[in-house]
Amino acid sequence: MPELPEVETIRKQLRTHLPFKVRKVRTSKVYESIVHTGRPQLKDVSIEEITRKGKMLIFHLDDKRYLLSHLGMTGTWRVTDSPLKDKHNHLILEGEGKTLNYVDYRRFGHMYLFNKEQAQKKLNELGVDIASKEFTLSYLKEAIKRFPNRVLKVTLLDQKLFAGTGNYIANEICALSKIHPLRKCSDIKASEFKKIFEATHKVITGAIKSNGVTFQGGYQDTTGDKGQGVMNLVVFYQKTCQMCKKTNVEKIFVGQRGTYFCPRCQK
């Protein structure tokens, strides 16, 4: 967390404040553990656009540089009228009447200030964004077939294949596809690829419409609100499967990640 729907929600909300001219920059003592390209000079720079690939936010600056921001497990950008007073506020960009605050409680987020070539090289480390037009049924088939001995859940989490996925998304894709998360990729039937493809779009679309998914007081958007997408989930963090409405959801660990499935619906 946050995964693609949460990052997309933050991106869309931040865009409503563009262009954003940075008048003053403040950082916390631990900020340098988050930024990996030295302390960036952002004063008097204007943020002209914000795009996204997978879970990476891309701030397009007017001096032709790019600030890449990966939110890690607990990061978010908050928009406030004045600097947010929070000990976990690690980057404060003050503008005229508004402030952008990067808040990260566990400090697992990452930032990079790059030129165009450097930014593209970093973004090329990611696979196809699962909410983009490049994410096709054909691409999904080839990506899953690439590692036949892997189990499906692990492959769905691979950012070098499916940029933007995360644990709850992979769980829900398996559930809506009616496929057990421990099925090997080599065992996926021809008819099941389309189910996986359609399930991916359903999970992503529903979560974005709900402004993301918040678990136990975690993710917040730029206003401090929680995402309401938990109401769409069928197995993840559910006691009873929301597909068959009668079977208790089981939990196992796959690749050290909590994995939820319905033993009746998923084979």
C-alpha cells in the first residue's frame, strides 16, 4: 500500500492545483533517506504536470527535470493551506496559498530528481501499467507465460511485468478469476487468461472510483480522507467470501504476503 488506485487518486487530486510554483522548500532530518539523488533544488521551480506509471508519480518541472515519487508502504501527498504540522512530514513545498506535503510514517518511500533520460531509464524498470492502453490481453498472456514455474499470485505482484499491482489487487484478481492463488502459471488454461484480464480491469476501476482502498487507518488521499474501495473487495480482509456469500475465506502466506481465497470458488 498504496497501490495503483490510491496513487492515481492522489495524482488526480494534485493535478487540480497545477501549475504549482514552489516558493519555499523545507525538509525533515530524515528526508535524505527518502531522496536518492541528493538534496534537490526545487525553490522557484514550477510543477507543470503530474503523470503516473504503476505506483510511481512523475512530477514534470518547468526546468525540464522530473521528480519521481514512489510512496512506498505509507507515503502520501497532502495538500494544505499552510505547512502540515506532522513529525512525519518530510518534504514541504510551499506555494502561493497552498502547500504540498510529503508525509511518510515508515519512511519507505523513494524520490529521485532526474533529467528526461534518467527518468525514462528508471521508469523502464517497470512493466506495463495495468491501467494503460498498453495492458492488453495479449500482453497479459505473454507475461504470465514468461515464468511457468511461478505461482499466479507471485507473478501478478511482479512490478517488472504488471506495474501498479499490489497485494490486495493480486488477491482480488485471483478471486474474481476463480483461480487459486497457488496455481502455477503453466497450469493456467487458455480460457482463463481473459478472466484474469477482465478481473484486473474490474478491480482497478472499482477501486479508483472509490478513491482507493484504506485498511485499518492506513492510506489517506491529499485531503486526509480514506478510500472507500474496501466495500468492493470479495476476499481480501473478508471473513466470508463475497462471491458465494457462504464460505469462510481462508488465509495463507505466499511469498511472505498474506493471501486470501475462497476454497469453494477458487480451484
